[in-house]
Amino acid sequence: MERPDGGRTRAEAPNPLLRQHPVPKRPSLSVMRRGNSIVRSTDTTAPPVAVSRDYVSSLHQNIRTSLLYGKNNVGVILTPDMATPMKGYLSLHQANTGALTIKWTPNQLMHSSSQPSSAASPSLRKCDNHFLWRHAINLPVADIIYIHLHQSAASEDAVVCVVFVDTDGVQHPPLHFPPGQHALTFLSCLETGLQPFCVLDPPLWFHREKGKIFPRLKRRTSIQSTSSTSSFDGDSLSSGSEIHDYVFRIITVTKPPMERQEPMMEDFVDEEPEEPMSPKHCTSLPITPHPLKKDGGSNVVDMLVSLLDPIYGFCGIFNPSEISENQLGGRSHLLWPLFVPVRYLSLVTADEQLDQRVSFNAKTNCVRAFLGWLAYCRHMRTVRTHLSCLVGSKPIDASSAPGQVDSVFWERCRAHRTPEQEREFFYRTYLYGIQDDLRVKCWPYLLGFARWSEDVDEKLVECRFQYEQEVKDWVKLEVIVRQRDKEAFKAARQRQMSTNGDLTYPLRVSSIQNEVFEEEGSEEVTPRENGTTDHARKLDSVEEQMDMVSLFGTNLHRIEKDVDRCDRNTPYFKKDVNLEKLKRVICTFVWRHMDEGYVQGMCDLAAVLLVIFDNEVLTLECFERLMLRLRPNFPLGPGMDENLNNLRSLVQVMDPELFDLMMSHGDFTHLYFSYRWFLLDFKRELVYENVYKVWEVIWASSLTVSAHFHLFFALALLSSYRNILLENSMDFTDVIKFFNEMAERHNAVELLDLAREQLRSLQNLVNDLK
């Protein structure tokens, strides 16, 4: 028996479904008036010292929240009788779920002892911990709808006041920012944290030189009613047309999935009907017949099914009170179990509840199956459009490669040199690798320095003369660079030792007297009749040579800086003679490609080859072939963007759960944490012995099954630690920190096996589509 108000009588037995979902007890709510604003509080007592210390510690960056903004000495007037604002620490935090929170803590509570500072004003000394904790601000941004900003039009150094207004119209205590651009920085961080689900209206403008700036609108919204129609020129506006007071509104663009909640009964009672969504903004299932549908009536059930969400239940906008009994055939009570939570199902009998729950589960399973099929179709489209070009159509048969490349097989290969032996060599290298002492002989063929029918020693004889000549050429420029560095050092010392900080004599122009420029320095002045053309030509030649010296000097300083710190912990590079070899190899490579110059990271790649070959000529020639593949990954090349996009598509198809985690964090979507992986071919992630194994498999794969094996090795790195990433819900910063700590600790053999398996799975998937 039910009462008119919907409650149960005392004799009625409790519903077992209601016991499964008890309604949590709400904390007591008190209302306090602070100045001109009303602030709600759920706790008016001061927490214990241990809790207060935990609260202060939570204001810093931690694993649960990210600190987006922090500023001390932000003032808040707590009571009307307070003459000066109380200073405190303002911070903006973002939880792992994306929720933003604004916190303001008085400076007195920031100390570990939680005692008021002795330097505070007399009015603030009377504030005990009760008072301070009661007025500490902890404001969820989701409750804010308007942000008012007030600043003085007279000076830019005036205090800026920011006021938050929540959805109930309650005005929170104003925040008084110190003079400067602190309020603009706070709003910029807030705008970044709101994205992509919410935006500020009007948004902050971006200036090419100043960065984020306040919007310059045509109409003035301050106290004065004058308006201006002057346009924004990017630099300045007249003081009469400048806007100094702003009202920002937080607009929800799309609701995050984690914040979707089950609709309450009051959501469908006493509400105005909202406008229906346009077809382009909603996704519906195919129309199917249903026993509730009447001829000539609207298809209500189909509309309900179109609002089903496979994970969060019903999240659409619908008011059952708008449907008449005629449209439902007198069975309107069947609609309520679809929208009302379980704790409200006491309005109907237990048998009806069971029938409705079964019907609801059937519809939900139908929608889940449909969306699962839709996700599968999208994945197959991604495979066809993006991933099919990453692998070859013919997989490698393991029976064609019985083992790794050993000395017996290598001797047989060099004795016959047939295409079949070459193909088996590539297959063995891809599946099992190369014996350690044979890499110095096998790698030149993997990198393409020598053809299968050629001898490496014969080609080295041809390259050695060219290498020695190039070293002589750039060594001459190195002498000039050293001389110019000495002159610049002497000039700096003289400037430092001078009493007034200025030189008492003019600086002498750097000398370029060297055998490289002997011809230009020894020639006499040309005759007057031919002097104009020849003199201009000589001046151009001298300028080009000076530019060459300057450009080579810049690259030389970069190379020396990287060589001095390159893998000094390894036994090979602890010797200075090997560091000199590496320097000569890199300088000769830069001398050949002066237009491109040296980029940080080249030294790491060449170091691995030098350790294997211990031959400068062979190292340089193989490094040339290696850079043909890796050069697009360096700055100004398109290779890095392609690798990041392809890895993103691979994760989306091969591991959808991990992909959903990445999509939940804005900075995670581009996978920039893998930038170093592709730039250095995982050299910094592995020890030298494992780098050898990974590199030779990557090279052999490019000659057999795929030129993008590095993508599958990166996918194997993510897949091997996927459980750790998912359980801890790591964001972009956590993932970078995690893989930096795991550097040189990975099991390369297991990762290679996993990468080969994933490549084979994608091959089978692509072949099935064909």
C-alpha cells in the first residue's frame, strides 16, 4: 500500500532492491554570511593537526591531482570589518578524472604548525584555526557558471579582483590578485584545464608577441556606458575604449563520460521541455517494431532506444509526462523503470519490476552489441586506410630460418652469395638475430653499404682516401675556429678586467690568415679598369668563406659538447682516443652535409656503430645509410609526425582499452612521450647489448616484412606495461616519468617476440580484409 506522497506504510515489507542501493546520508548543511556573499559549508570545525598537514600537502603536485597554477599572497576579505585582505595561497588542481578545483588557503595554515604568523596585522592575529579553516576555499569549477573580473582603468599595476558565481547565484569571496599579469595567467591556466569539454565565453585572445591577452571587445562593459567601435590593432587602444571589467561564462561543449550520472526522478518533474536534438548530433538504432507502438501514434519506444547508452544507462533528455496514455495504450507505467533509478522502483510491484528490468537488460545488451559492431567497423576502416601500408602481405615462414646467423651459416653465405642465401640471411636475422662476433661483418650488408655479391674490404679501400681528404679540409677550418675563439676569449677577459666595463681600444677583427685563404690575402689590388667587377667578386668570395667558417664553428661546438658527454659510463668511451674517433666521424658527416648541420642525437646513433666496427671509415659510411632512414625523424622532417600518428592508430586497433585511457587525457593523445624512442631508435631505452639486437631486427624487417618494425616495438613497450598504466590511470606526465625510470631495464628479447607477434596479427588482419 502506498501513501500519496510515494512513501511506504509501516506494515509494508521493505523492497529487496532498495536495500542494494541505500541512499547515502547527507551531511548537515549550514549557511554562513561572509560580507556580501552567502557561502555554504558542511563543516565548521577546524580539522586536527594531522589532517591539516595532509591538506597542505595535497596542495602540491601528487599522483592524484595535477597542479595547474599556484600563486601566493592572493588576498581575500573574509569579514566586513576586515580592513585589509587576508593573504593566502591560491592553487588550481586537476584530478585524474579531469575535474578542476580551486583552493585558497590562508598563509597562517600553510605552516606546519598551523599557527598565525607574528607579522600579521592585529586584526588577523585574532583569527584562530577555527576561523581560518572555516574560511578556507575549496571550490569545484563544475559549480561555477560566471567569472567576474574587475581591474582599475588608471594603471596596469593595480590590484585585480576576480569573483566566482556558481550555478545557484551564490557569489564567492573575491580574490585580490597582486599587481601584474597574475589574474591573466590564472585564467589562461583555467581555460586550458577546462578544455576540451568546456570553454570560456568570451575566450582569451592570443597575441603573436604577448601570448594570451584579455579580449578586446568593441563595447565597453564597465561602469561607464560609453561605447567604442575602434578595431583591435594588436598593440594598443585608446584608454576610453579599453575594457577593464569582464564577465566570463563557462560553457559546456560536451559532457565528459566519467561525469554522466543516472537521471534522478526530479530531472523529469516540473521541467520545461527542451528542444529535440538534430539528427546530426545524435545516433539512433534502426527502427524495429514493438508491441507498445500503436497505429498512427509516435514511436516512443524507438525514441527511448535511441537514447540508450551502453555503459551509463540512459543519458538522453526526455520527459515521460509529455506522452499521453493514448499513445502508450494505457501502459505509461512501463516507461518509469527505464528512467528512474532502482531506489525509486517502489512505485510498482515486484513482478513488474522484474519484467521491466529484464526488458531493460535486453535492450541494453542489444545496444551494446550494436555499438560493439560499430566499433569493429571503425577499427577495420582504420586498418584499411592507415595500417595496411605498414606491413607486407606475405608473412615469414619460421621453417625457412632454422636458427640465428652463426659462423657456419655465414661462411656458407660468403662462399655462394646466391639470392636464396641472402633471403635466408634476412629471415634468420629478423627471427633470431646475429651472433655477437659476426655483427662487424654482417651489419654493412644490412645497412646497404655493400651489396650481397661485394666485399666490404674492397669498398673500404675506395672510401678511405675520400675520408682522409675530407678530414684534412675541415681540420683547416677548425684551426681558424680555434683562433677566433681565443681572440674572443681575450676580448672578454679584457672587458672584464677594465675598470668601467668598456674596452679602452677597439676590438680587432678576427684574423682569417690561414692557408685556406692564402690566395685572397696575397693578391694585389686589381687595376682600376677591371677593379669594380673583380673586387666585388672577391668580396663575395670572402663573405662566403667567412660564413662557412662561422657555420662550421657553430656545428663544431655542438659536436664537442655532445661527444664529451656521450656514454662515458661505457668502457669503450672511457678512453679519450675513442672520443676523438667519434668526433672525427661526426665532423666529417657534417662537412658532407653542411646545409643540414649537426642535430642533437646524431652522436648517440654514431656511437653504437663505432663500438661495433671500431673503424672510422666504415662507421661513417654505415652512419650515412642509417641517417637515410632516420633523417625524417629529426626536426623539420615529416617522419616524426607520421610515426606518432601510426602508433596512435596501432594502439587504437590492437589495444582499445589502453587507447581509451590515452583519450581521457588531453596531452596524452599525441603520444609525445615516444618522441625519444623514434628519434634515437630506442638507444636511450636499452643497454648496448640490447640495442644491437633491436637495431638488426629493425633493419632486417625493412628488407622482408615491414619497414615500420619500430612502431611495433614501441607498441610492445606499451603493451608490456599496460596493466601498470591502466591500474594507476597514468596521465601524460606519469607515463614520461615511468618510462624514464624504466630506461635500460627492459627485457629486449621478450619485447622483440611481442613485437613480431603483433606484426603477424596485423598481417593476418589485413589479409582477411582482402
